[in-house]
Amino acid sequence: MTSTPASPSTPDAAPDNWVGAMPTVIQPYLRLARADRPIGTWLLYIPCLWGLGLAAANGFARLELIWFAALMGVGALAMRGAGCAYNDIVDRDFDAKVERTALRPIPSGQVTVRQASIFLGALCLIGLGVLLQFNRFAILVGLASLGLVAAYPFMKRITYWPQAWLGLTFNWGALVGYAAATGGLMSAAFAIYAAGICWTLGYDTIYAHQDKDDDALIGVKSTALKFGPATKKWLAGFYFLTLAGFAAAGSLIDASAFFYAALIPAAAHFVWQIRTLDIDDPHNCLKRFKSNRDAGLLLLLAPICELVTRFM
């Protein structure tokens, strides 16, 4: 009996990732959900933690938030997978023309559009199940993001700023997290949401530099193509605004000096990213992009330090 060969992995996934050890029949679906590349889940999940952390630092700390953090981890995993499946359904013709994405499950023929749609529906049900565990206001805030999610794959066709739309979408969890903890939204929550948008503009511009040559050939737009050699200057601006957004959030909750001091490690990390980035080296870009998991967690130090100081 001959065994079915394992599903091919995309170039930006680690060659020894855990998906390759799973049963062959489910590997294409795990790759469709980008389970072999967890960085996207982290980048969706971390803003949720920002929202929860800011709420806790602003006087809403309670043990229930630990449960909320766990639920949001499951939700981020499911909805990141759903977003990737939806994006791949919409972009299947473009993906087939780009070297980095040609081996994705749909363009490579491992999964049909119908199968991907059913898988998408199942992941959305999981995400809805998580969302329904929160208060009514948080549920409404979460549902309000669906329009952003639905429109995102089409942005690269009409604007050089699809990264800005991704920022609006990927950082919505900051608002959901704050709303889940407090039952409402305050200006501080919008400040870190704005900070997250700027953060995404930075890291996804780096990511887009991997595909800029193929994108230019097939007519897909991105900030990487728009900024070109001036990318580092734009990144400096985006990351400065990210830190400024967090500082504004701190001011709006009357944070102590510890909140602002805790932003220094994140600032140092952003400086490292910009100084060592080579926009013409895809491997360098991918490594700097993935390092934003660490950047996001470093930013989380600010509300955590503030929470600790308020309980001292």
C-alpha cells in the first residue's frame, strides 16, 4: 500500500513545524488556517491582552479576566484561521501567481473552494461561541468587526494602504478586550486601538516587502510598493505613533511613571527592527516581521506594570 504524500508546506513556514506530524488528511486544513505559522494568531491575540490589561490597570482587575484571556486565545486561534481561509478563497487566483503563496492549499489544489468554505464556517462558529461568553456590549463590539474582515482581502486591489485596513481589523480585539472587562469603552481603549493600527502598519509593511516584486507584476498594491526605499523612515513614524498611543492611554488612566518606563524595552526593540531591516532580503523581512510577537508582548508590560504598582 502506498502512503499519501504529505501536503507541501509554504516557504515562510518552518520546515520542521508540528503540522507535518499530523495525519495527512487534515494537514491541508491546518495549513489553510496557518496553523504552521502561529505568528498571525499572536498578532491577533496580543491586542486582546492589551485591552484586558488596560482595563485591569484602570481599576477593573478581577480573576475573571484570566478566564477572558484564555477564551480570547481560543477566539484568536479560530478567527485567525477563519480570516486566512476567507482571504485564500478570495485571493486564490492572485496566490497562484506569487511564488511564496503558490503552494497554499487552495491554489495548489489540496483543498477545494467548497471544502474551504465549510471549514471557514466551522471556525466562525467556534469564534461566535467564544464571543457569546462575554457581556452584551462586548458581543456587539465583536460583531461590529465583521465588515472590516469581509472587506480586507479586496483592499489590495484598490489602495496602496491595505496594511491600514489590516490594522483596523487585527487590533479590534483591544476594544473587545476592554469592553469584555468593563462593559463599555473609554478613550484610553481607543488610544491603544490607534496605537495598534500604527503597529500593524509597521510590521505588515515589512511583511509586504517579501512579495513586492510579484505584487508589482500582478497589480496588487501595498505600502511596501508605495514607500519603497523610504520604508525605514515610515516605519520610524509608525512605531513612534505606536508608543505615543500607549503613552496617551497611560495619560488617560492617570498612569504612574512605571507605565511609561515600561515602554522603553518596546521602543528599543523597534529601533533594532528598523536599524537591522533589509527590505531587499525576504528572509530578513520575515524574521523582523515575526519579531513583532515580542514587540507586542513588550508593549503589554506597560499596563501590567501599572496594575502591579496600583496593588502595591
